[in-house]
Amino acid sequence: MNRFVIHPNNPFKYTWDLYVLALTILSAIVVPLQLAIHVPFHNSLLKYEILVSISFGIDIVLQFFTGYTENGHEILDHQRIVRKYLRSWFAPDLIAALPFFLLQESEFAEAIPLIRSLRIIQMQRLLKLVRLQGLFRNLYRRHSAHPGLLRLTYFVLLMTLTAHWLSCGWILLGGITGEPDLHSTYIKALYFTVTTLASVGFGDIVPQNNIQRVYVICVMMVGVGSYGFVIGNLTSYLANRDVVRANHVKKLEEVTAFLRYRAIPADLREQVLAYYGHLWDSRMGPEESAVLADLPESLRIEIALSMRGDLLQKVPFFRGSDDDLLRDMVMALRPSVYLPGSYLMREGDPGDSLYIISSGSVEIVSRDGSRVFAELQEGSFVGEMALIFQTNRTASVRAQGYCDVYVLTRRSFDFILKKHPSFEAHMREIATARQSEARQRNA
């Protein structure tokens, strides 16, 4: 009998991991602070420690029943999950969850003069930090739309914790004395640490013995290395914050330079720039196939369905179609953009493609464009009659404004009709009805 197993992408498990991540970061702040300034173990701190131990204990239980991904495959076998967890994170997680804080409340602890040694035991909470990178890796995988921002956030968090730990270490070494309260002591230690890490120390706080001097040397070495790393990552993040927009701006600069070099008239230049502005606003463009070219076909189909599935459902002859037909159709469609007043097709031209309107509107007009017979909106289609009956265009179609369409070529159309005979019969019925309407209109 298979035991209950939590899927690695389960929303509850994701939320729980965020909660454990928050507790881990909080422990990384509280534990060194307790060791440095000897916070009295009052009721609030006791409740916090109990909450952390219980939460970490529950996390251990959940890890025994949570699947994982290995070499691209989801492992949901309970025995394999248990064996992997026991060999990897179980020991650090168990030590981090043990309630060593109870020793401080015992009579045995009170009888020992070196009570600070018992406080050192609380450092076992920090073992949970070894899983911090793994939790951030899962966040990176789920929110890959902003990888640079996540990397920068992760580094800022590590630097903040490092500054906090170094401040607590400076307090333990007796670097801060004579302050009236604990808050002032910590703030002054943090001030000294940050100024030392940034290599802008003002000399108002200086080491008094060799141990403190060695400690400050280590802090300065950490600061020098971190400074270069921060500058490099921040520069990379700002440069690659929006790669798509950066590429669009670069393309726009190249086109603008070319138009000026060739002395293209100003009104024509404005039309070209307006076209690129529309491409950016509508996120349309022929680069879709190039971007998705490296993906396996199954993923390309799913992405195409995600982008165009809703549009196909708006087209009358696609409603209720089977999945195989929709998959073939979305992979055959190609995006295209038409400018205001431009013609998608002209009456009498050979029919070599079908058009599905994604956004904008078109109008069916006479050969000379003086009369408007009909107007078609998003989800409508034109050009099917010439494809099915292999005739010339029976009408002219003109874009009213910027019009985004998906184009289905004759070659792809014939392939789909041969593969789906029932759809061919349905299309012929629609095309015949439209052909009769066209004849009546022409008459």
C-alpha cells in the first residue's frame, strides 16, 4: 500500500517552506543576539523557542513525506524519499529542532557558573541555515522571471546577516563598553561593523587588544571581498534587469540610425517608429519561434496553447474541437502585424493564407476600398474560402487600426485538413455559407 506523499510542487508545501525560511532567518538573528547581549529568558522568548522547535519538528515530518526531483524526474516513492532524507538533511534538521533552550530553565543550569557555555548550545539552531540556499533555489525556479533580483536579494540577505553576526561578535569581544542600555550597545556595534566593512571607518571606535585587532582585520577582509561582489552583481542586475526591453531599445536605435542615414522622410520615419512602439505594447513579433526553438516540441506546444488557446476558443469553428486539432493549429499559426489602412488581402489576389484576428479590427471593402460591407473584430477569421476552394480572393480586407493577426498558410492548412477530415467538412460548410453571402453582396 502506497503511503501519502506530498508532491514537490504542492502549494501548501511551498507556503510551508516560506514559513520555515522566515523562521530560519529569524533564528539567525535571535540566537547570536542572545549570546552577545545575554537577553533575559522571559516568557516571550520561551514561547518563541517553543514555536521554533515545534515548527522545525513538523518540517522534519513533512520532509519524510515530500517528493523530490532527480535528473528531471519526480520521485514520489515513499521509501526512496525516506532514504534520501536520512542520508542528507535529517541530522542537521533534527539537531536544529531539539529544545536545548530548556537547559537554561533548569536548576542544573543555574548551578553552573559558566552559564554562557549553555548559551553556546543554542547555536545549533543555525544548522538550519545550510538549507537556506536550497530554499532560495526553489524560489529561483518558481520565480525565474526575475532571476537577477532574486540573486541580489539573496546576497543582500547574506550580507545583512553577516553584518549582524559580526556586530554580535564585536560585542562578545568587549568592543563596546559604557553604553546605557542594550539597544545602544547593539546599534553602536552595528555602526562600527558597517563602517569597517565599507572601509570608511572614522576612528571613533578602535580595537584595544590583539584579539580585537585580529577580529577587525578579518572584518575588513570580508568587507573588501563583499564590496567588489556587490558592485559586480548590482551592475549586472541593472544591465540585465529587462533583457527584452534592452533588446527592443537597441533595435530601435539601430533602425533610427538607419532611417536618418538613408534620409528617409520624417513622416515615414514616424510610421516606422510607431510600428515598433506597437510591437512593444502588444508583445507581438516574429521572434517567438526563435525564442522557443531550443525547447522540446511538447513544451513548445503547451506554451503555444497557453498563448493562443483562448483566441482559438473565440473562433466559431474551433469551439468544441478536440485537443489534437488545437495542438496542430497553434503550432501552425504565425504572428503578424498590419498597419492602419493596410490590406491583409485584395480581391482577385491568389488565396495563400487564412487570417485569425488577435486584436484590433478589419473591414471587408470593395475592390477600390470605397464601400465597406462588414467589420470583423477579435476572434474573427478571413481568407478561408480561397484556401478551401483554391480560388482567388473574393473580397478585400483592410485593417482599421493596428491589427495583430495569426496567419495560417496554405501548406499548413492542407496538412491540418488531411489529418482531421471532420474539421475539413465543417470548414467547407462555413466557407460555402460565406461564399453565398459574397455572391449576394456582389449582386
